[in-house]
Amino acid sequence: MIKVAHVSSVHSRYDTRILFNQCTSLSSKYDTTFFVCDGKDNEVINDVKIRNCYVVEGRIKRILTSIFILIFYVWKKNIKIYHLHDPELFFLAVILKFTGKKVIFDVHEDYYLDFQNKSWLNSNSVALTAKIYKVIFYFVFRFCDDVITVTEKIQGKIGCDAKLIKNYPDLTRFKSQSGVEKKFSAIYVGSISIERGIQAILDLKNKFALPIAIAGNFADPEVEEMVLREVENGELVYLGFIVPNKVPEILNSASIGVHLVSNNENLLSGLPVKIFEYIASGLPIICSQSETWEKYFSEFPTVQFVDPYSSDDVEIAIKNCERITPDLLIESQLRLDKKYSWNSQHNLLLDIYDKACAY
């Protein structure tokens, strides 16, 4: 089998897009390795070999050293295609190309908007850094064999012949179960941060009879302290990090799925797989207003769009969710299965790899 590798210096080894969608799909036809940098033991999941490279503490040190350290870990003579997942790996893409490898760059989000929301960059640095990266990526993307991304909006900004591989769910993993006891009134699964709406989620705690559940990793110690304080008060349950293949079981224990991202244009312009997963699990959903999200999810009768800062909006959405019937939940699941299944993206991804291997 032809050997291929995915590389990330920041994403979790259990990232849904990388491991459970892309790598798992490729493993049916290619010898697939996923290189990560988390300090954990090597393992194999769904025939994908997960290999830890190294851990560098501190953001700046990681950015400055990761490329040079990574090349010693990931470069293998018999690997034909490298699929890179982080903006800081642009120089690694150049090195790999000069050594004769095929390189695919995966743009998960709008990098240029992302710089505007970096708290570690001051206002004077943001514009300059964004311009530097824009120039770098203009040349790097054209240097790579393929560039892929998640939405049409980001595809238009990249300015090269980028292909779309969208964050649609693998629906075979999600089955709503009737008769399951609902332990939680609402649930959020994902990275836990201010930008991703943790404060708006905490503000829900007095609006339900049952506790709210949160699962995922904390973005910083301050957010962790804030959440655990509410856990001590008994109004919130923190479930820790849930491995993606265990997420369907957790979602079935809740009544409503929530995704209340704050005014972060980068996050709101992406395509969150968790909303698809909530629909697949048969949950009513309350999520933030977003042009991109409404484009995809307004056709689902079980999705409510709100201003996360408006208590009135949220309360109306909760009441609407409580009125949603089982028939409407099934209708949403059927629409999802018809239009937004990972199976369609699986075929597109394999086509990209097959063409890369053909020359």
C-alpha cells in the first residue's frame, strides 16, 4: 500500500476532521499515519497509526521550533503524500516539496481572520502579521500539490484552486435512541473557551430543571476555574474530554445541543461538525446567528438561531426547542442523511489522493 501521512502540531490526535473522517477514510486504501505533538503514547485507531513527535511548551517557542523539529520526526523515505493541518507548518511544506514529496495543505479556518482574534498579538502586530502570512501563503499554497478547505467563503479568500472537503459527519456513528434517560437539559461538546461561548452556556444554568453538561478541553486556566466553580455549585456537570467515538452516547443523554459562539467572525464563518452531530443524534439545537451557519442549517426545523448575548432570544429558543416533535427531529435527520453525509466527502478526498499518486 502507498504510505501517506497527516501532520499537526496543534490539533488533538482525536480531531474529528483529521482522524475520524479523513485518516479513517484513507486507511481503507492507503497505509496512513497521523503525526501529532501531544506527548502521549503511540496507538492505532481505525487502522490509522498515531505517532507522537514531541512536545514544546509555549506558543512562541512552538512556532519558532516546531518545523525544524518536526522534519526529523515525520520525514520518511517511503511516505509519498504529506497532508498538513496548521498554518505554522508552511515552511515544513516547502521542505517536504524540495525532498520530492507530494504535499496537501488543509485550511481548517480563515487564517487572516484568526490573527485578529489572537490575544497574544497586540493591535499593532495584528495587521502586520496578517499581511506577512498572506504573502507567505500566497506562494506556499501555489507550491503545494493541492490545497483543501471547509467552506466556499474561505475557498474564495485563498485565491488559488482550493478544493472543498467539508466537515460533514460520518452518520454511521450517530443514531438517536428512543427511551434513553435524559440526564442533562442541554449539552455542549467541544473546545471550552470564551470565544466558543462558554459564558453564554453558563448563563443557561438557571433556565432548566436538569443540569447542563459540558465536555471538552479547556482553552486556558481562567476558563477552567470559571467552569469548575459552577460545577461545585451543582448547576453544571463537566464530563471531561470525550473521545469522538464516545460522543454519540453522551449526546443521547441530553435534551438540547448548544453551540453559542461569541462574536468571533473566524469561528462563525467555519462549518462546525458538532451542529451536524447534534442533528444526527436527534437533538434540537440552539446556536449563534451566522451567515454561514444559516446557509447550511436554516432548512432544518430543529435548529434555532440566537444572539448569544440576548437573554430574550435564548429563552424563546428554549421554548421553541421544547415544542419540537419527534417527527421534526426525524425530518432533520433524513435531510442530513440526504445532503450532508461524510460519504460524499470521503469520495472527493480519495479522488484527490488518487490523482496525486498518479503522477
